[in-house]
Amino acid sequence: MSALDKCEELGKYMQALHVGDSAHVPTAPSWLSASLCSDVQRAMEVIAAADNCLVLLQGDAEYHTTHLGPHQRGTDPNKESVLEYLKPHLTYPEGRCPWSSTDPDPITKRLWATEPFKLADALGRVILWFLPALLSPERQDRIVADIENIAEVLSRGMNKAQADAVPATVKQWRRSKFLFNTQLSLSRDNITGSMDISPGWYAQGHETPAAS
């Protein structure tokens, strides 16, 4: 069985877990180890929790997207001001606040999400899923151990943004130090940073020349 076949079978198994009932428990793929099976169960619990906590954006996501443009390469102060002015209200199920506090952070002026949820606009279009702790601590430790060899490369990815003359919040915002949890990195051998490895990354942000 190819890796693609396994992904497809695993996807169907997870879907069956999500929509199934207690009277019918789907059978796990035969090749799924006990540890992976435990990880899948954990992931489905987080997904189910997010599915049961719908945060509604009182606005039209497509309308707001038009203010960003098709090739937004970073934050734009002017556009940010427009979006801030148009910022719609967020509602969530009573007694299930997904944020650590309903008051914005005094430094970032943002809400910090801590619980799983899914975000949809007023038309019911799901915009994103927030799935914290989707991976078990053991799985995270294994991932960190696997990337220790590229820790230096990752750190250079973040430092490059810091050394740039243009503020990281405007240019190369994906690598801004603000986005990385330095306290968490200190507890995990200080592996902090980023690296672009997608072969289609450049093409996604540029138009294809018309054939002559």
C-alpha cells in the first residue's frame, strides 16, 4: 500500500470517527500502530471540540478579502487601518469562550485563543479551524528531535527578518519574531525559526506570463 493510499484510508477512518455514533465504532486500519491510533483519537477529540464551538464573524469574509488583494505579501498599514475599521463582531456559544480573556491583550491588542473552535462568517462559510494540542506532547517531542539537525537553518530564517531594514511587521511578516513563542522554544532545545521548502511557493505569489 502506497503512502497516498494510507492517507486516503486514514482520512476515511477519521471521517467515520467524526460522524459515527457510539453504537457503531469504525475499525482502524490494520497498519495503524497503537501509538498512532492513540494520536488519531486525540486529534478527533480536539476536532470534535472545535466543531462544537462555532465562532461567528458578523460579516462577509469575501467582502473583507477584497481589501487585501490577490497577492498580499505582508501587512500593509493602510489596508490594516481599513480592516481594523471594518472589524466585525465575534460571537461564540454561551459558556464556551475560546479565548483566555475577553479583553484584548494590553500589548498586542489582540485576543489570545486557547480552546479549539472553528470560525465562520455570517453566511456560514468556515474560514479557519483552531486546533491547539492536536498533537500529543510525545508526538511533539519526536518532531522536535527529528528537526534538531536543521535548528540552525530555522533560526537563520527568523533572524533574517530581524536584520532587515524594513520592520518585520511590514515585510516578511511570516518570519516576524513576534509570531514565535520564545518561552516554549527554550523548553525544547531552543529550536525556533522558519524555512521555506514548498516548490510552488514562488509561483503562488506571481502571475504566469502570457504565452506569445
